[in-house]
Amino acid sequence: MLKRDIPVILFALVFLVIAYGLITTPPRYAPVKPRMVMEEVEEFVPQSYYKGRVVMPDIDDLYVLENSAGRDVLKLGKSLQGRAAGLHWLAAPHFRTYNDDVLVGLKLTIDSTGHIDYPEILYCNTNDDDFKWKLIHHIRTYWVYPRTKGGITEFWFPVRWLAEY
């Protein structure tokens, strides 16, 4: 009879050892994650947005210095008219602190690949260097024109930002 009960006794001893180990070891708690704290949302203030508009030049306001690439000046003027929305939102931070109209004269050189090489600000009636840097960076990054076989197109044009529409 003892031979027959040895596996049951061994199973009971293993069960008791495991139960004893579980009872005597200290519990390990999972690390507590910090609770998410909701940040206070700023109140919506519609007066802080730029309500003015960008006045892009007409075809008569473009002064073409060189057009060895043979670009169509009418298409170039229409393309400039389409760029007004990007310049509108670019000027919004400037008009949160300043309340005057801005007039900027730009000199652009478009190479044969359609990219603008080193846009220059010829004149500007604001002293906001951050606005000027953002304008130059925006033009170099986002303004691309169709490729040509060779040559450059160099022109001057004015852009006006009106503080109130």
C-alpha cells in the first residue's frame, strides 16, 4: 500500500512547498504609472488671428531683369498670385505683435531646374528679422517652378501685407 501511495504523497508535498513559497515571499507590485494630468487649454481668442490680406503684384508690377530661360511672364504672374495663401499664414505671427502694413520688395532668381536661388529682400518697412527669415525660408523651400532647358529668370516684385482687410 505504501508503494501505491508514494506518487500521491510526493504530489501533496510539492503542492505544500509551492503554497508555502507563495505565502512567505513578499508580493511584488507592478510599478505604478503616473496618472495623466490634463493640461489647461487656452481659451479661444479670435482677435489674435491675422485678419488682413496679402496683396500680390499684378503682371505690370513685375520687373523682369533677365529671362534667358524663356519663361512666360504671364504664367509667372499667375503663379505668384496663387502663392498668396502661403504668405498670408506666414505673416500671422508677425501681426500678433505688430499692427502696421508691411511692404516687401523681393528679388528672385529662378534657375533652369525651377528652384529659386538665394531670394533677396531688397526693401522692407518692418524690423522683424524673424518675419524676414521665415519669408526667405518659405520661398526657398516651397516655391518651385517648371523646368526649362537652360538659363535663368530674374525679376523683382513687391508684396504687401495689409493689417486689416
